[in-house]
Amino acid sequence: MLPVRHAEVRPREASRPRRFVFLLLDKFTMVSFAGAIEPLRIANRMAGKKLFDWILIGEGGDSVSCSNGASFKLDAGLIELDREDTLLVCGGLDVQKVTSKAVISWLRREARRGLTIGGICTGGWAMAKAGLLDGKKATIHWENQDGFLEEFEDVKLTKSIFVIDGSRMTTAGGTSSIDLMLKLIAADHGDELANTVADQLIYTSIRTDQDTQRLSIPTRIGVRHPKLSQVIQMMENNIEDPISPADLAEDVGMSTRQLERLFRRYLNRSPKRYYMELRLQKARNLLMQTDMSVINVALACGFASPSHFSKCYRAHYNTTPYRERGTQGAAPTPGLTRLSI
């Protein structure tokens, strides 16, 4: 390995290293946690001195497992933190179940003391449950957005990679925590150090809070056809009140027959079938991530009656909405992840 070339560092006002406290919820996502902690380690190495410090805490204070089964030894339980600490709540699978009343009470207590608090991956859900995001802009993994929107109406949810709103921060999961940490490193010690850390991570495209989460529709479906992409975007934006194939076709300047041929050629299904699958996928997310009644889930996904919803759901997932909700702990259907990565 080549000798380390220390980056020029802009001094931070604080006289001691900035400490990050990682609250690890059970089944937290390793990639998002690693994306948050590794930039701090690398920043210290590239600066040639300790700019950042960190500890791992969790309910019980002993150990916690992430979503891939690996266990982490904790430094402490739900202790009282220093007001200068930055607290990052790391979530992952089944965040609704693992966010206990004790965790919620502790988050509220620390928030009242003025800490800067962030949510990594689904950690934003725990923050919202504690009321820490009311009136704030926030983000969460795209797969969790449907359930989040239904449960937390006072939060201004966005589709950004990460969001910083005052003393509250949230990320979208996956590698988005890297982008947030590079932003914080740059704010504390300058762009040069942040860029040096990105180079060490072989992170060639640093994203900002203006970047959105999901791949473009052409990339997702593997087809670059402007009218097809336009129709799919309209479908995704109108789940609760579905638009008829005739109106979709008219809006993009083609006949219904041409629209049918377009979907058959590129997606091997009819527009009606594709639209139904989008609506059922949202319904499944709501069933798994919220306490909404099956009737309300049906209405939110454009079904006029629970019986029709149940029939369509059974045909697609080979189970009923009621049974689906009763098996939330079971393995997810292949190709559909129950919570974010």
C-alpha cells in the first residue's frame, strides 16, 4: 500500500473530535451503517489525526444483529448523550416491530436536550414515530414511502437521496449514507477532505440532496421508449385513482390499440395488467408496513370494493390480504422485498 498523503484539513470550531453515536436497531442494514461509519474512519486516516469519534449503542447495551445475521457488540445502552453528539438511528428490516417504547421515549428525551439526530435507512421511521420529524422535510427508502406517507402526515416526505432540515437528517438507505457523511465531512473540514475520502471509497459520483433515489423508468424497465416511459410515470402517479387505458393512450397521442401493442412488445403484458401489478405492489407495501385496515388499503390502491381487491390480490400473490398481514414475519415473495435493503 502506498504511503498515506494527508489532506489539507479546515479546522472545525470544536476543540475535540466530533462524536457520532450510532443507535443500532435490531435487524439494521449493514450496508447503510457501513456507509455512515467508514467515511469517518477514512477521514481520520487521511487527515492524520482524529477528527471524528464514534460509539455504538442499543437497547440492552449488549449486542445487536443486523439484517444479514452478523452481530455487533455495543459500547453502551440507552445512555444520556452529550449535547454536542450527533446521533444516527440505524434501521433496517421490521423497523415498526423493533422500535420499542423505550427507544421512542429515549429519542424524545435526547431530542429535548438539543441533539442533532439523523435516520439511516429506515431509522427515519423511528424518528417520525417519536415525533422528531413533524413539520420537517425527510426521506426514506422508496419502498417504505407508501406506508410512511399514510402514517406520518405531518412529515414533508421527499424522494431525495438524503435530507438535512435543521438539526434533523434522514437518508434513503443503501449507499445514500455515504453521500450524507461526505456532506458532513465537507461542512466540518472542507471539500478537499471529503473528496479525498470519496476517492478512497472509489466513490466516483458524489450525490447531493437534489438527487432522487430511483433509477429512471427507462433504466428500470430496460426499454428506452419516451411514450412508454411517460405512460408508466402516469400510472405510478395515479395509483389511488387509476386512469383508463383509453385516457392514457390519448394523453400520449396514440390509440388504445397502439398502446396495447407497445406494452405487449416491450413488457409482455397489457397496460391493464401492468397497472394492476403496480397497484398490488403498493397494496402489499401498505399491508406490511402500516396498520391500515384492508378496506382502506384497497381504497388507497384504487379498488372499489374489498372483495375485488382480495380476488386480484389472491390471483397475483396466491394468498389473501388478510393472510398476508398475518405472515409479516415470513419470507417475502421472490422479487419483492418487504422492507428496504
